[in-house]
Amino acid sequence: MTSRRRQKPGTSPWVSLCSLLLFVSCSWGPTGGTTTGQVLYDSPPSIEEIWYDCSVDEDQWSFYVYTTGWTANGSLLMAMDQDYVEEHTIKSQEAAADGSYDYLGLTLNIEADWRNVYSGSSTAFLCNESTLNALSYRLVVYTPGTQDQADCRSWGADPWLFDSVEDAPACDAIWEEPDSGSADG
């Protein structure tokens, strides 16, 4: 005897399948692990470490951020003056299923012509000593759900540069950059 599950009148197997997928997707954390029965870290995200590097050989910048708590991604601003400012989204690459940490990353290819720069994938800032000594940065991470600014860091040649840039997120947290190109909170 073959057993068949009886559908409610007016529903199709696709509706049942979609309902199941919606339930499963809502009960899984950002890394794919289930959060059922786990205590979730419920404090706003806080920046703990920043690593970045500019590779002449690869013609690219790399940025990595480690936070306590989940983020809703972040924003990275780069500028040498207030006339040309780049803003890039830095996205979560790995996060703890319990919400205790998030690891964000961004790689930007260097474009010789600023008109060929695309937010989130390329930059006009070269890897040379004069650029590195003149560049300023502002990093902001956001709270999941509300998208409110949770934490930030500014560093570089003029950490206050972005205070005079229209629509730039505010940030009073200045990070003294160590010689290695990384900063610890």
C-alpha cells in the first residue's frame, strides 16, 4: 500500500514546500548553523580588530574587520581630501551561529582612472608611499535589524577629515594605527 499525504483543498505541494523553506531559512543563523536552543549574543556589535593591506604586486587593497556580535555589514570611507571620497560596503564573510562574532572583509582592485572605480569592488587609491601617507579612513559597522550605527573607527593622515564630508557617518573613535597596518581595539 502506498501512503500519500493529503493536501488541504486549495493548496498545492509548492505552497507547502515554500512554507517549509521559509521556516528553515528563518531558523538558521548566518553561517548556516541552527540557532535553536542556543543563547544568542544580544549586544550591539563592537569593533575589536581591523587588518588592512595594500599589495603592489596584486594591485589591490584588502580590509578585514573582526567584531563581537553580529553586524548588518559596514561602510568603509577612504579619502585624501574632502573633494574625492570613496565609500565601500564591507560585508560579513563569517559569523558565529550564536551571534558572538562577525568577520567582515573587502577586497578592492586598484584602477588607474577614478572614472572606472566601482563601490565595493575597486578604488583609485594607489599603493605608493605618498598615497599611504595622505590617506584617511573611516569604518562603521551597523546593528542587525535596525541598521543603526553600532561602532566606528577613524584613522590615517586626518581622522577628522570625514567630519566635513556631507552625509559621512559621524565617528569620535580614533584608532592609532600600528606600523603593521592593523589596529586592535
